[in-house]
Amino acid sequence: MNVLLIDNAGIHKAERSVIPENIICLIFLPDYSTGLNPVERFWQYIKRYTKGEIFSDLREVKDYVADILKKCSEETIASLTGFSLDT
């Protein structure tokens, strides 16, 4: 079984969402806990490079972000999205 950790966005709980039983288990983060969502730290990283930029269209935004992602090392991504299991 696959486990998918997601936030409580309305789209994730839409009645029309079809979640295959015995294939995917959804675990919802508590409300207002963006610090627990690893992708939020990654988006903050992306925003550092896009702040103040002006784009003419969505394609330009996608290309710009794609260039940023291509330059990210595995170590950078791991450091942004990983959590220490040490307590």
C-alpha cells in the first residue's frame, strides 16, 4: 500500500475524488501546519529566485522554474524536504 501525506486543502477532500482502496492511504496533516509539509520549504526556496521577477506568460514562468529545478542538487532537495528522525 502507498501512503500519501497531504494537507487539508479542499481539493484533497472533494467528493468527486476517487481514492483506490487498498492502494493508497491518505494521511492528512493537521490544519495550519505548513511547517510539517516538506514541499512548503521547497516552494520557499523557489520563491527566493522568482521574487521580483516579471513574467509575460505562464510558459515563461514554467521555463524559469524548470531552470531552477535543473540546477538543484539532490543534496539541496533532501535538505529542504527531509526531516531528521532524531528526537
